Amino acid sequence: MQQQIQSMMERALSEVAQATDPDALEETRIEYLGRKGKLTSLLRGLGSMDAAERPAAGQALNRAKEAVKVAVDERVTSLLSAQDDAPLTIDLTLPGRASRPGSLHVLPQIIEEICEIFHGMGYSRAVGPEVELDEFNFAKLNFPDDHPSRDLQDTFYVNDAVVMRTQTSPVQLRYMQEHEPPLAIVSPGRVYRHEQIDASHAAEFYQIEGLFVDHDVSLADLKSTIHAFIHALFGEDKKLRFRPHFFPFTEPSVEVDLWWESDRKSGWLEIMGAGMVHPHVFANAGYDPDRYTGFAFGMGIDRIAMVRHGIPDIRLLYENDLRFLRQF
């Protein structure tokens, strides 16, 4: 038995010495020292041996296993050291291949920045459905039945009572029906209109509207809020002007223009519409117009992005061309 153990140990040590890489060495270790290895199997068979021979055989097996284990550990160290000393096959001075991290589309970037500005003024964010009832999109916002925007050629109708919303103003109505004043919200989202698509028009685009309601709110409050917002978004040096306008859901109403200078041209740019909430809209929302006043405003996110970044064509925002989008 002891001769068999000695012979097996010598074969194991020879194979360990001849292993040329860590993987081959591991296979040899498993062959002799693994759970089903040759030396392990002999050790398990000691119980069937004569009692007189068992102690000597057991000692020989333990010495053989220990010798093989030590030889394996030394060979591992030797092989790894040889790998470390091997000449490099790559040029460590070459620049690495950096991964390309993703980023938000330019429109969500603008939306988040605008919402953050108004959040600093105490406004909350509100959302609503894009597929909206005609009642909320038009009727409760004081649009008369014969208003041109109700025509099929100007609005996408799902049926006679359901439309793809043309502005995010219905969110204001739904929010007022569920909350008591005072309140201050902004409502960003996608809107739809039957437009002839060109460099400045799209059939779907993004809009954000704001609403503030409380006691004794005035047009002066609206103007100071818009001034604070525009200066935060575009810079303290930007000039604004307010022009009288008409919107069915506000009275009085104004258009807000921003003085903009660029390499190509300069002049007044229409940036948003605003006004004091019409008493009929308050009544439709369940508010007493004799107790509460408020203002509302709305702007196109696409227009803001185009002005801010000098984008000449609105279609670039929706073509998913990475050469364009990676600029932002």
C-alpha cells in the first residue's frame, strides 16, 4: 500500500511541475486532491484495511497530500510571477475607450429646469391626461361653441366629446376641482394641434402652463412672477414687454415678448401668453369669483429651447438624430 501511495505522489508532483498555466495546474490539483481525487479516494478506503497496516498507510497518505498541496501552492506562485514578468502586448499609453453616458433629451432638460425655477417660487407640479374631454379642453375654459379651434381641421378629435388636448390648461381645471385655494402649480406636458408642419410648427409639441390663485391677486403679481422667471432662465439683463391680447380663459390678457439678440438677427420674440383667470373659469371650477382672483400663463417648451440654443427648425427636436441631440 505504501509503495502505491509513494508512486502516486511522485506522479502527482511530476504533473504539478509540468503544468504550464494556472488552469492546467488546477485540473491536476482536482485530479489528486479533489473530493473524488485519487489520494482522497485512497484515504477514504483506509477503513477496509487491516488494523495493523492502517496507521502507517494513513500517515503516508497525509504526507503525500501535504507534499502535493505544497507543490501546487509553490507552482501557482511561480506561474503568476512569470505572467507578471511577461512583456506587455498592449500599449498602456493609448487613451482608453470611454463609454458614452446617456443624457436627457433637450426638451425634458428645459422642462426640468423650468419646473425647478417655479419650485423655488413655491409652485407644485401637476399633470393630467393627454386624451381629454371637450368639456375640459374647451367648454369649461370659456371657449364658445363656434370658436374656430373646435373645428375638425384645427383639432384632433377622437369623437365628438373627446379630443387630443390642445393645451395643458385642462390640468388647471381638474386641479382646482380637487383643491381649495390658495394654490400655485405648473403643468408641463405634450399637446396636439392640427398644424401644417414646417420649421416653426409641429402637430405635437410640449407646453407648460402655470396657475396661481389666492385672495387679492393682481396683474402686478403676474408681471413680477414672469420677470423673475425669465431672468432666472435667460439672465438678469433680459428685457420684456407686455402687449394686450385676447384669450377666452383670461381677462385681461397679455402676450409677453422677450428682446433677443443673436448673430443672425435681433428683435422682440413672443415668448408666452398670460392673464388674469376669467371669472367664468373660476365658476366652472367651483370657485367663487367674488372671493378669489388669480393669474395663469403658458409657453411652448419647444420655442424656449429653440430661442435658448439657437435651433433653427423645430423638426430637429423630433427626428432623433444623435448628431444633433449630443450637442445638449
